[in-house]
Amino acid sequence: MADGLTIGQAAAFVGVTIKTVRHYHRLGLVTEPERDGSGYRRYRSADLLRLVQVRTLAGAGVPLAEIGDLLDADPERFSAALDDVHRRLTERIEDLVARRDTLHRLDRGDRALLPDRACAVLDRLTDLGFSPDYVAGQREALVLARALIPEIYDNFLTQLERSLDDPEFVELTKRGWDARSWDPDDPRIEELASALADKLLANRVVPAMPTGFRNRSDAAARYGLVNHHREDREPSIARLNALVEANLRAAGVDIPHQ
Amino acid sequence: MADGLTIGQAAAFVGVTIKTVRHYHRLGLVTEPERDGSGYRRYRSADLLRLVQVRTLAGAGVPLAEIGDLLDADPERFSAALDDVHRRLTERIEDLVARRDTLHRLDRGDRALLPDRACAVLDRLTDLGFSPDYVAGQREALVLARALIPEIYDNFLTQLERSLDDPEFVELTKRGWDARSWDPDDPRIEELASALADKLLANRVVPAMPTGFRNRSDAAARYGLVNHHREDREPSIARLNALVEANLRAAGVDIPHQ
DNA sequence: GGTTGACCTTGACCTTAGGTCAGGGTGAAC
DNA sequence: GTTCACCCTGACCTAAGGTCAAGGTCAACC
């Protein structure tokens, strides 16, 4: 008898739930339609049209709070606003595409993100016979370096690449990795530290401190984080690294304490 | 002295706010790091790594509630989950692209959405000299028909197209539109209704009632909504339409009352 | 003519992914 | 020695709805 659709029909029509339609009413986005004898809302063509318009904008991500003004604006302002919505939507889409693409890098073994050059170095580590644990640790260090101190990330990578060309250095590094099973007070650690420091100085692959930070302690914090990554799990390696750093410092290399 | 980044540095590092990091702690997504002497959180490399992983997934739209399980899953389950995330992200992107494309149809004069065939008919109406108001009304009716009763939308459109090929019909329709300024009791309305009904029957462009609905009253509600669109604003046109319908009904056409 | 089941009404509270505010403690620098 | 940027907790706010409760209505079926 009473004409107009009920709220359920109207909602199904525009593809939303009843609650959503009522939500739009409460926000004043769509004026409440007339009620029939039993208090039901009855939607007429004009209401549905408005509902479709609101939904189209809302579906495109326009905040509901803006939609009212937008639809009631004069045509050229509306048109300009539409262009703006379109632009923002395009940005959002591009952002999502970029995120989708980085997503698959999470799946390359370690769930972290590294460019190809770093991956090549890591593959080479594996080929040279380093243990998967060691490779994983280096991978994490590279991820951190890239994110925390991009200024010296290249330096870090180059250092790794050059070191791998020197069989003696590779040997020393492997021995250093073996040191994790030694007692932290084992005298061999001091010997090894000395040999490693000499090698580093000879090959000129000393770590460069990051520059350009607001203060030195910030840089030091980042440097320490990268260079002492995973040491909390390996006390002997921590001691080895500390000794190597002490040796380098004694030779005049700028390395922050702790 | 104490090593590790503060929460602000860690947050800046992964590109989020401090509050977001604390939020992840509360959800158990990233375990709370150790505190320093003054109770500040100190983030070490492993914490940052975890933070980057969480952010990468969260940024791709994975609900925070799922991320924990996901990152702690074994590799092949993780990999499968990543594929799933990728798939959902692709769907979302396609959906947004579709919405972006429909968005510009909102800007084609009337802020409603119609396919090309309908637009062509409306343009033709304008070319034939119908007033912009009349065209707007027909446009709205088409939008409603398409959304409410797609089964007869084609029929509706074909009817319009055929009618426009008949100059006499065009003349009668224009006269019908002029009738909105007449008194609703004007005797000319009855005449016109009779002529229009004859023409409709002769051209066989009678409206088809929608079929296949759960009940007849639902169909009737939709039909009424489309066919009596805008009549609340034009009482004379309402009367004219009612008379045309009565004439058609008398000739055996199935049209619901009200 | 009674009951069933699908619909409608309002109102109050829940959700996600954080943001904001209040009130107070820390740390480094000028 | 104070200033200013940073940190702490806890309580409440946001958008865009969803869920639940308690009750009224409508059409259909028996």
C-alpha cells in the first residue's frame, strides 16, 4: 500500500547493510525518509539516488564527514573535489601496489628486505661454506644497516665483498665464528682478535662511523646496534668483537665505545 | 651508555609513531624490549627487525590480529599466508581501480551512473529539444530502473529509443511535459492521456512488469518507484500518468495499482 | 485465528588501528 | 640551572560501522 522501499530493500539495492543506511541518517548524509503507518522508513526514488551517490563516494574512500558538503556543493566545486578524490585514490593504489611488491621480499628466506647486491653477497657466503646461522646473522645485520645507517650501508657491503676475496680473511672469519663455542675467557680469542684487526687494517676495510646525525650519541647508538647485532646470544663473539674494536681504536680508527 | 634505540628512534626508523609501537606491544605483536635505568624502552637489533616485519605486513593491510601468528609460523605456512595476503591485496587494488573509474561518471552532469547506451538516449533527448529538467528526470528514472529492476531496464531503454523515432510521439511527450504547468483538473489532461495510451499501444511500447520477485508487492513497489519518480513534485503529471495507466489497464496491460 | 519467521524499531555497547590529552619523570645542552 | 625534547602510564576519542537486546509488524501457513 504505502509506496517506497523498506530500509532492508533500500540497503540491498545499494549493496550495504541496514545499519549502514541508518548510520548515514545519523550523520545527516541522507535525510530520513517519511515513515509509514507503522513507523517504518519508506524510501522513494530521490532517497535511493542520494544513497547511491553517497555510497559511490564512500566506496572510493572519501570520509563520510566530507561527503555531505561535497554532494551539496555547486557543480564546479564538486567537479574539482572529484578530481581530488581521484588523485588521492590513485596515490593510494600506487602505494598498495608498492607494498604488494615489497611483500614478496619478506619471503626470501629471512623475511627481511634486501636488494640484489646484498643477496648476492649472502649467497656467496653460503657458497664459501659459512653456516646458515652465520649467513642469517649477516643478513640481519645488512637489513639493519640499510635501515639504520644507509650512509654506511654501502661501505658495509663493500667491506664484506672485499673481505670475501681474501681467502686468509675468510679463514679467520670462519675461525671467529667457531669461537662462539669457546669459553669467553679462552686466550685464543685474544690471538684471533689481534690477527683479525691486523687483517682489517691491511685490507683497509675498517668500519666508517656514520656522519651527519644530530648528535654523535645517536650515530653511536645506531652503529653499535648494527655492529653488535646478535652478540647478546654469543658472549664469546661479543668479547672477540670488543677486542677487535679495541685493537682498531689503538691503531687510530674512530669507533665509539659500547 | 645504555645501548639500543629509544622508542622514538625506533618508531622513526620504521616510519611509524611512538603510539603505534606501544600499540604493537600491547597486542603482543612485538615483545617489550628491556628497559634502561630510567625505565625507557631500549630497542635492539632483533626488536627492530621484528618491527620492520610487522610493519611490512600491517602496511599491506594484514589485520594486526593475524600478524603475530603469521610471523611465528613455519616457513611454508608463512609463505602460503604471504601468497594469500598478496592475492587479497591484488583484489583490493582492482576494487579500488574500479571504484576510481566509476567515480568520474558521478561527474557527468547528473552525478549518477549510467552506461553509454543510456547516455546516448539522454543526449538525443536534449537534441530533440526536451528541457534540461525533463532530461534530468529521465536520467534519474533510468538510474533507478537499472538499479531496482534490471530485468526491465533494457525494455525501458528500448521503449525510450523507439519512441524517439516517432515524431508524433515526441510531440505528445513534449505536450505531456508542458502539462506540469496546467491545473491537475484541466480537461486537456484526459485527452492527452488517451492519445498517449493509444500511441503506446500502437507502438507496442507498453511497460513490462518485473517478474521473478519473491512477491508481487515487492515488484510493484519497485515498478511504482521508477514509474512515478518525481511525480510528487508535479501533480498534473501524476494525474496524467495515472490516467495513461488506467487506459492501458483497460486495454489489458498488466500494471499494478498505486 | 493462532503461530511462525522474516522484517522493522530504538538504544547501548564492541571493534580496529591507532590519536590525543593529562600529569609527571629524564637527560642533554646552552 | 633552566629549558626543551624526550620518555612514562592511563584514560578517553575517532571512523565506519557491527552486534546484541527487547520489542513491534507483516504476510503466510495450518
